Amino acid sequence: MDELRNYARELLEKEEVAAVIGYQQVTEKRTKPIVITDPAETSRLVFNEYCLNNLAVYLTKARIRSLMRTKDKTMKLAIVAKPCDVHSIVALIQENQIHRNDVHIISFNCHGVVKDFGCDFNGDNLAAKCIKCETHKPLYFDKIFGEEKETPKAGDASLEKINELEKLNSKERFEFFKSEFDKCIKCYACRAVCPLCYCQRCITDKAIPRWIESSSHQRGNFSWNIVRAFHLSGRCTGCGECDRACPMDIPLSLINRRMAMEVKDLFSFVSGRSLETPTLVGNFDKKDSDEIFM
């Protein structure tokens, strides 16, 4: 932990970055995001299995980005990012929301995080995204800490549920998602925590014309959740924050992951994996499958 704190302090003291976005311990089994601009405050930084938040969401926030601009120059933002969160950073760079030179990535060899605050760290309480994770070492980083460790093993319940839904007919699948979306209270927590939901004005906030009904009823709920899934198709990096943030425990990542699987099968594309690869919709290839249009 001292290595992280000393490194962050050095970055700030040398004015190599304007701020460090990281994690602060709140209780024994809970952390929260913190933005540090004072080198003396870096002693508050931690990184452990309770660092659940995907901090990439803050990279597009105007208030955070304003810290980069000084009278004399534009400075970088340093961010403490799990390997899976680095995928979100890459996706933001791919979509030209941030530049690689604007962000200093501090990452770790990761052995997973808990599914929720307060849980003990073991195979039974491992976050669903960690079970299917294939990148325990970050694909991109400016500084990396920690030794490579084996992640506790557990069954991939998310994939099992997707396979279970695949066996249903279209009407049965529709009823499943309708019953889940009926629980939605339109709090938009899923939107707030998603790094790829960065529009300054979301389509749900537009009243003239009103594209999506704002009321929390069946029609409005269904349209919101389906439109959001559609907007994230080929973009979602599978960080799982939408699942974690939803107060109604709607399994939002099921539909996002299934869409990601479809995109991979049809176009051999996985979001947030390569800075050299253009976005799915930003690239045209005559060899692309036209199956979805048939």
C-alpha cells in the first residue's frame, strides 16, 4: 500500500498529474472513491478486494476534467484502475472521450473483488465479473503494482443463466425480462455508474419530443432498459457496475453480456480491448456478417 501512496504523492509533488482518482477505506469492508489533489492526502489511498467502483466513470465528468486545466498548461489525471476498469478507459479513448496522453493509469495485478461491500473475500462472494475475467493483468498501464495471484474459483452463474434463457422460446424470454423490468423505479443508478453513459443529456431527459416515458410504469420501464441495452451494444465492457448499483437487483448485465456475445460472434469485436482497434460502429468491413439484417 505504501508503494501506491508514495507513487501518487510523487506524481502530485512533481506536478506530473493534476489529481489522483482512487479509493479510500471507509470501514473494514468498504471503500469509496476519492479525488486527491494535495500530496499530503495520498496517505488515504488504498487498493484491496473491496475496491468495487469502476472509477473510469469520473474521467468524463466536467468537474473532474476541470482540474486538468491550469493557467499555464493542461495536466494529466491519474487513476487507480483494476484491470477490468482499464477496459472502460480504453473504450472511452476509442470513442474519443478522452485521450491516452491525458490519463496516467495506475493498475494492479488483480485477484478479484467481492460482490458487495461487507462480504468476506472468498470463492462464494466473488463478484460475477471476476469469475469470467480473463485479464487479471491490465492490458494498458503506466504503473503496475502487486504480484500475480490466482483468483478464487466459482461457477459462472451469469453464463449459466444466459444459457438457461437461450433454451426458452421468444415469448418466455420476453416474459422474463418484462417481469424484471417491471421492478425498475427509474432511479437511473445504472446510468450514473456506467462509464459509457457519458451523454451530457440522456435521451430519457429529452421532453420535446418525449422519446422515452419518464414514469415508472411497464411501458416506460421496458423502453428505457431496452434502449439502454441497445445503446451499449458493442460498447459495454462488462464491468458489472449496473448490476451492483441497481437497488431492485435487476440483472442488467445479462442482456448486456448476451449482446456482447452476439457482437463477438458476428464481428469478432470485444469492447475496450485494443487502442489500435476502432469502435464497432466506427469500422466498416465488407466481410462483416449481414446476418442481423436478414
